[in-house]
Amino acid sequence: MTGLKQLARQIFDDTLAGVDIPRTFERKLTRDGSRLSVEGVTLDLAAYRSIRAVAMGKASAAMARGLVERLMPDVPVEGVLAAPHDDLAEVAGFCAIGAGHPIPDEGSAAAARAILNLLATANAQTLIFFLLSGGSSALVELPLSPEITLRDLQELHRLLVNCGAPIDEMNAVRKHLSAVKGGRLAAAAPAAMKLSLGVTDVPQGRESALASGPTLPDPTTVADACRVIERYGLLPKLPAAIRAKFERPGEIPETPKAGDPAFARAHFVMLLGMGDLFHHAHRAAEARDCVTVCDNTTDDWPIEKASDYLLGELARLRSARPGRRVAVIADGEVSSPVTGDGVGGRNLAFVLNCVEKIAGQNIAVLSAGTDGKDGSSPAAGAVADGRTLERARAAGLSAPEYFRRCDSYNFFRPLGDAIETGPTHNNLRDLRILLAE
């Protein structure tokens, strides 16, 4: 890997190092005796008889370690940690449970039950830390209604992912069928003091999208969920028990809203967010003499539209700064409906969509998940440049054909351009780096 491709990979690696979670806990959570402060919220740890913690998501182990390092050894914590099966780690004071992602499994249900049990005995003298990161929607799940099975929710998840619905619409449906989403974990311990710490790059004002908002008032309604089901023609495809709910939506319980007593003693702090990811990526690009622009316009856009827009922004920036190396940094997720049975994910697919568009040009495109895993592949994403199409054709690889069957990983792997980091113990969603000179 040489030239602009190598440079893009270096910028990505430096960005990951800059958003290291334990280091962030050390920097942002300050202690003065028994007083713990973070982003304007101060709690006196000595005022509580019991301190508990729930860590859920792809960054759960790193977040749990970061919290324990700020509390121990004088402040013991009892907690539950839910993480992907292949990224499970033991943390002092936590019961660690492996669970399914991107599809919830029996481990996801076991984690949900353990968390609800932990919260059931909380009272006004209990302080609960909720450590939330991406992936939690699948890793912690339990049906709200006894008529609905975990298998029903698994099938619902597949339908929502494959229909191309953006994450907010998917969450609107899932929240209203779940015992743990849409504010229901806060409602499970209404009298306790609750501090939620988030690691995600959801835009300001959309914090409830993180982990499907288990500790925040839910801005979506049953009516919103019904509109999603109708918009994508999902009703006849739903499992029978879920279909019955949407045929009689008046029987679906509404999620807790703003003003509910469950949120009277609740705080939410975004520990690492979109600004942190952009800050470190921007700094890493400029350190390598790139004129750099950050742009999150394409969040939730379809891949084709997003790639055209970002490559257009790159071309405009290069025209405005002739003779200089330029970079466009984007984050968030792109929409990538699954239309084939190959191995890949939205980041790999984004780069594959760019291969023909940048052919013959001095351009590199990288897109990767900051969690180290993209879709069904073992890679975080991929990187391509103006020579990738030529190299692929020489290897007998057709970019349009691999894109059509959603087999982007098997396109980039033999070229040596799949980015395989292994688990990063972080999850600030996706990062795209486009370079030109």
C-alpha cells in the first residue's frame, strides 16, 4: 500500500488513537475526594449506599474499565457488561455477558434480563452509571410483550435492515416492542440517580438514537412506528405476533416521554461524539499537509448519492487549492440495502462504489467503521485509489458485479485493500477519508 492510500490509512489509525476511551475517561471524569465531575455534572459518591453500572455496546469493556479506574479502589461498583461474543472482556465488579450483533440472540436476552434485575432493587440511595455505545440495540434486547419471541424480533431486525430504512426509522419500530429501549431502562429504576455516558457520533439533538435511547425520553410514537411499517410495505412480511400488534396499534404501549418521573433524576453526557471524531481526523490530516474540510452532510444518505456528493466536494476543494494535497473528512452512516448474499458492509460498499468513479485519478477513498467491523465482514472497511480498477480487472474482479451481490469484502481482500484492525473497543460509527493531489 503506497501513496495516498497509505496516507489515508495513517489518518484513520491516528484518529482511532486520538479517541481512545480509557484516556478519555481519565481526561473528562475528574475526582476531588468523593466528588465526581463530568461535563458540568457533579455527583457526591459518598451520598449513595449503592453504586451500580450498566455497560452496553461495542465499547462497553473499554468504558467499564475507564469508569472503574476513576472509582476504584475506594468506591466499589456492581455492574453488568454486554458486549459482542468475540469482544468479551472481564472487568472488575462487572458480570460480563456475550451477546449477538448485528442480530440479537439469546445472549442479548440474557443481558437484558440481568440488567433489569440489577435495576429492580435500585432506590433513591442508588447511583447508576449507564455506559452506552453503538451496537447496544442488538446486544441488549428483550420483547416487551410475552406474545412476541426473540426469534420474532430477530426477523423484524432483518426486515428493517434489508428494506433500507435509516436508523431513526428502525429505532422507532424497535423501541415500541422492546422492554429495554426508548427510555424503559430509566423507567426500570425511577427513583435512582442516573448518569448516562455516551460514545457515539449521533448529531446533537438525536441522542436517543444511541442504543435506541434506553435512558432518555423517546421522541418517537407508536404512530411513527406504524408509518415506517407502512412506508416499506412490511406488514405482510412481519412475524405473526408482531403483525398482530401493528394491526391493532392501540394495544402497543407508548414509550416514556419527556416529563415522565423516570427522568427527574437523570443526566446524559456525550463523552465522545461527532466533534471528537472530526477533531482528531482533521488534526491528523492537517499534520500531513492536507487542506482539510469536515462534512457530515451525507449521514444516512444512500451510498450512490453520498459518494457523488463527497467526490464532488473533493473536486471543488482541489480546484480551489491548486498544487495542494486536499482532504474531505465525513462521518456517520450511509444507507446500504442488502441485495445479495455476499460478504461486506456499508463501508466496503461505499469504497467499492467509488472505484470506477476515481479510476485513473490521483485520488484515494477510505471508509471504515471505528469499531473495527463492517457488516458481515471481518474488516473495518476498505481503501481504494485511482489504480484499483485496473488492478481489479487484472485479477478478474468486476466492481459492478461484486457491488450488485453485496460481496465487497471479497473484492478488496485479494487486492490487499481491506482494512482489518480487529476489535478496536470503540464505536464512533463510521469515518470516510477522501484525499486528492
